[in-house]
Amino acid sequence: MRRGRIRQRLIAIGDIHGHVKALRGLLDQIQPTPDDTIVTLGDCVNRGPDSREVLDCLMELRQSCELVSILGNHDEMMLDGRNDPSALGRWKSQGGEATLKSYGEPEDVTNVPNAHWDFLSSFVPYFETDDFIFTHANYCWYDPMNQQDSSLLRWYSLENQQPKAHISGKKVILGHTPGLVRDAGHYCCIDTGCGLGGILTAMEVHLGEFWHATESGEVAGAGDLKSF
């Protein structure tokens, strides 16, 4: 959807899942500057207690750097649940109940401010630079990114399908499938289980530099990574 030039640092952040302390702890380590591009890989909401605060924090982050937000399946469920009662029920059963609680009582979608709906609606299916592709879950190796199936980009885990190197030759940075950092050479998955008792991970993709934070916002190390 978007093609961007490389700025000073190009940093991907894995699935946040409603944990604002983890996000802030990570940003404290990164110290974003106006020359940085930060790409959130999707699933900003659901499961954790602070989805509202996570969206507020990300909206504020746009004042400090260039922010690109990828649409994850949990973000998509929230958007779908806005006006569709059936989709609302599915969303609530997949962690959306905690998201609604973060907006106060009563737990209702009408409590979500329009600014948050607008922000979520601005999320993109992928982001592409000269050397990297960022998307949430998976991809088809032989299709250009503008021809990818949306369910593949947002819903297929690496356990469902192990992708080959993309036809573009670019390395793909992913989230969605929780576990250890998995670098297969042609892709790297940095969902390390935030929202499931794991940690939140960020990666500067050119240098391969990592930052980690616990759900409570403390600095974490590679030794805190675990499989799920």
C-alpha cells in the first residue's frame, strides 16, 4: 500500500496487544527522532488492558517520528465490530472485551472516540521500501504486494504456511505468530508474545538491532524470549 524512502532508522515493532506499559518501555529504549520511521506490525489492540492508551500513545508518536501502522487481524476485528453485531460478538470473544473495558463503562463501542476509529482506518495492509516489506502475518511469495490476498496478510500464521523468499528479493518483516524471534533469512518474525505473557520486541531492520520490554514495561533481554 505504501512505498517509502529509508530514513535514519527503520524500526519495526511487533504485536502490542493492548499493553501500553510495554510500548512505552520500548519507546524509552528506542528514543525516536524525527528522522526515524517506526512501523507497527499490527494487533495493537485486544487481550491486554490498555488498548485505548496504546492507540493514544501511537497517535502521539506521530509527532516524534514517521509512523506507519500495519493492519493486523485484531485491529480488523475491532473495525468490523463497529457496525456489525455479529462481528462485534466475534471481536469481543477474541480479546475485544478487554479493549472495550479500556474505554470505560458501559462496555460499548459507542465509547470509542471517532479519532480512534479514524486512526485504525488509516492502518495499511503492508509497507514497502527498497529493501524490506512489512506486513502482519504472512504473504504469497510469487505475488506482488499489491496483489496479495488480505486474509493471507492478516490471518495465516507461519504454522499454517511457511513462505518462500518473496519474488521481489526483499526481506519481509512479520508479526502475528508468537514465539522466539525467527529469522529465516528471507523473512523475520518479531511477535514475541506480548499479550500472552511474553515480551514486546522492536527491531532496527538494517542493523538487526533489537529492543525488548516486558508487559510491565521493564527492559528485557534475549534471555526473556520464549516459545508458545
